[in-house]
Amino acid sequence: MDCRIAITSDITGILSLQDKNLVTKISEEQKKNGFVTTPFTTDQLETLIKRKGLFVLDNAKEIMGYTVAAGWDYFAGRPMFDYMLEHFGRISYRNMAITKDNSFQYGPICVDVTLRGTSAFSNLFSKMREEMSGLYSVGVTFINKTNARSYKAHTTKVNIETITEFEFNGNSYHGLAFLTKN
């Protein structure tokens, strides 16, 4: 399985995987196995590809996972992300203030259900972290508190640390951060 920066021909596979795991399209039972809350359009994915902020797990041209990572300018104007930057901007992580210049938004990450519990998640996360390390010091993300599987994977498999908890739009979230360089 190849873990790499996405290219335009990956978009159809990414959208298909997103559709199978989007919180608004799956059952309550399926949600227990993880889900993504942030949908992306073809245009948004194309922009991420141009910025080298979209990463995939490619198994013989079948997209089995993807993740997003981009600076705050990419997410500007979207209420959740504007709130996060304002909220996280008042929090330090490992004695470093989180700012729009030294941090980026990571996620969502989505791995095909057949690969959950394997090294696929860690490998995809590591590729993203490696690529972003030349641009930013800190990655930040949020996980809906109802997505226990994602929270466990992030805090145990890749050791992301919880730095805050917050409410937004009637939902409760964990706010997490990680250094791009160990």
C-alpha cells in the first residue's frame, strides 16, 4: 500500500470513501466504528492537492484512506475553523503559543473500515506529519466526543495530546495538538 500526497486522479476514490463514512450518511451502529464530520467538494479537494495538503493510502489505485492538512487561510470563513483558531490561540502547547503562523489544521482522516485497527492510520498520519513539518511547528485538530474510536486512535496510536475541550454548534469536542517534529 502506497502512502503519498494525493493527485487529481485520486479525487473520485476520496469522495467515494468520504461518502461511505460521512456522519450524516451512516447508521448509529456504523458510527461506533468511526466517522468523518467534514465533507469536501471536488473543488476543495483540487485546492488541497495544489497546496500539497491532501494525503492518501493507495492500494493498487483504490483509495483506502485519506487525510487533510492545511494552513488556517485554507479554512478561513468556515465557522468551526474560525472558532478553533480563536479558541486555540489562547492555549499554549508544550510552552508554545498556538498561532495561525506556527500551526495548521489537521483532519479529517478517514481509513477504510477493512483497514481499521491496522497500521494504515499511523502510516497515513506519519506521512502527513512529515510533509507538514517543513511548514509548521504544531498541528491541531478536533474530534467529536461521540467519536470514541477516533479519539482512542489519535491518543494511543499516534500520541496526540488533548489540550482543551469545547462546545460548538450543539456538539462537544476534544481539541488536540501535536508537534510536527519529535
